[in-house]
Amino acid sequence: MQLEIKDLEAYYGAIIALRGVTLRVPNGSIVSLIGANGAGKSTLLGCVSGNPKPGGGQIWIDGKDTTGLPPYEIARMGVAHVPEGRRIFPRLTVLENLQLGAALAPAGNFKKNLDEVAEIFPRLRERLQQRGGTLSGGEQQMLAIGRALMGEPKLLLLDEPSLGIAPILVQQIFAAIAAINQSRGITVFLVEQNAAQALRLSQYGYVLVNGKVEVEG
């Protein structure tokens, strides 16, 4: 699945969050968006997945103009958003979180998808009956990504997957992202502050500064 953004603008009241952002994420690729806190990275991912709505510009997913569509319509197209801070359901078990992620996939594919997620993140298989809120930060990130994969996405939006995670688990999560892209052919748009890790993983990268793309390559 391919993502194209042209002249995207976003506002929070009178505050300009994005200023004419143009970028492209080719089908089957991993593309990174890096930048400091407050640069507008999370806002950009939110615009792609439907919240907030852009204040200007256009977004195309596989050639379809999705600018301003509600999140549920974008999700049905095969776009999965793993937000910053993970946002799992802490009172539900790991299995229940994964079941919620599978809502958009055919019911008959549940076991296959669960096995694939468990192969990528073996720790989740060991903790299926454990409440999500009792997992470590790294395990919760694995669960958040696994939950997204259960819906059989074609485009995976990842917002700061390494944030607040022990270094040894960061390596595992970046290795898993590479495996997801290579084995399942899922297009990955990765937002990160960890520039070295993100660019090592990606085929292309953009640097966002104060809501504008300043460098790409």
C-alpha cells in the first residue's frame, strides 16, 4: 500500500502544527519521519489515520483521496496506527487486546494471525492470559504492534515505538519491524526520535522541523 501526502497543513486553534508537508511512502517500503518533540510528527500520523482532520493539502492511500475521511473508513482500507504511548487496554488480557485488533480481519484467519504475531513476539504467547497493564513497557509495545497486525493491515503507522523502552527490547522491536516488512510485505511509515535506529532500518527518511520537511533522502 502506497501513501502520498501533498502540501499537508494542520492546526490546533491558531497554532500551526504542519506547514505544507509533502512526502511519499512507496508500497512495500519502510520510510522514517524523524524530528524533535513538538515537530508535528504525531500530528502528521494522526492526519493520515483520520484524526485530526487536515486544515489543508491532500492525502492519498493507494491512489484514493482519503483527506478528511473518518478513522473507521481509513482503517477498513487496511491502515493500522500504533500510537505513541502504546494505548493498550490495561485491564484486558493480552489475548483480549489481540482479539480487539482482529475485528477488521476475517474471523477464519484469527488463529493464523495469532500464530504469526506470536512468532514475531514470542513473549506474547507466554502471556496471553496476563492483563496488559501488568506487562513491561517493551512488552506493551509488542502488544500494541501485535494488536495492529491482527487486523491484517497493508500500511502500518508506528509512532515512537522505542520511546521509554529498555535498550535490549528496542533492538528486538526494530528487528520485528524489519521482519514484518520483509515477511508480510507491509508498508511501514515510522515516526521516531531515535534517528540512528530509524534510518538504519529505512530505505528513505524525512526530517520534520517545526511542522516543515527540512531534509529528505
